Amino acid sequence: MGQEVYVEQFTGEGVIDSVNGVEMGFQDSSTILLEQPFVGVSRVVEPSIALSDQRTEISTFAEFLIRCLDVIGSIIILLLASPAMVSVAVLVKLTSAGPIMFNQQRVGKNYKIFKLYKFRTMVNDAEKHTGPVWAAKDDQRVTPIGKILRAARLDELPQLFNVLSGDMSLVGPRPERPYFVRRHRALQGVRLSVKPGITGLAQIRAFYDLKPEHKLRYDHLYIQKRSFLLNTYILFKTLPVVLLRQGW
């Protein structure tokens, strides 16, 4: 695979999206420098906006409400999804060699390293010969049952335990691996000022193979506007995205 380097300079104000009719935009200017493997041609219409290094400070009470939403929401989802999780575990074990669960180091809030858990969807030791690479939509390393799990987002369910442990939130930027965080300035800074999440604005507004620099714009937008109400909104919008197999 070849590589592309994206260097974009944005200045001035720009509006990227709206939630419930309220326009949300960025105020500052900054530069994105992000190198990634080329994963195919994808036309994405995105406004030219700036990525701000600022985050919205919210009250202790708002943080408490978000944490309550995380804990209560995770417990409810785990209870409802427990039969499906048992079935998935059996299918993974019966259809491919290797462990049922997959864990990988990720970078969380304030650069804390934690283990992220997922149901295994790739062949065992998928990166043994390639090293860390960005995920692609039509990844040849994904097993047949793994394709189904990814399409239905069932492989993400074990991350609810990451939420309960406090390493993740239900809503937030997707956590990246230390390998990529060390190499890409755009994955550092303000993006690590909040807990990473299972879902977020990028997941409900975008496509699976949306280029990383476009996903970053949604992540920065979320961090600027983060609140209990926004998290609740994103969670409700995630449901149809999952059921219709869109986004992510």
C-alpha cells in the first residue's frame, strides 16, 4: 500500500454540522498533519473548517451526569445484549482459530494507556507480518463471521466493560493505538482531554472509510460542544445507524 500525507491549513470560522437545528462551528485555526495508508478513493464533501485546540469546560455536576449515563446505559445494554454476546462468543470460537476476545493497548484521557476489549473479528495475529495499520472497509484479514459482527457492531460490545471501569465513555472520540498517537500530532492534544468513546459524532454522521482527518473534525467538534444532552442525543442517533448498518 502507498501512503498519502494530508496537510491542511484552515483559518477563520466555519460551520461543520448542526444538532437539532443548532449550528456548531470552530473558531480558531490550526494545521492537521496526518499520514495514513491509502484505503481507496472516497469522495467526501466537507466544509473547510478549523480544528481548535480548545475544549469546553463543563461543570462537575455535568461530568457526574455523563458518568451516570455511562454506567446505567452500559449495564442496561449488557443485560439486553447478554444472549447475543454468548452466541457471538460461541460463533467466534467455532469458526476460526484463536481467542474469542481481542485486547489491544489504546490511549485514553490524559494519555493513559488501557486495554480495549473486542470480540475477535480478524484472523489470529493479524498484524504479525504487517505491523500496525489503519483499519480498512474491505480488510482481507477479517474472518467471514467477523464481517457480520462488524456490520452489526456486535464486536464492540465488550467495550462496555471498558466504560464501566472508567477508561472509556459511551460517547467520545474513538481511542487510537499508542503507535499512531506517537506519530500523528493530530491524534494528540485536545483529543486526549476527554475519555474516548464507543460512539460519537463521527460515527453517526460519517462512513466507515471516511478519511481520518475528516473524522478528526467531528471529534474536535464534539469536544468543543460536549455535554450531557449532546451525549444523550448521540446515543439515541447511534441506534438507527447500527440497525441500518450505516456510519462508523
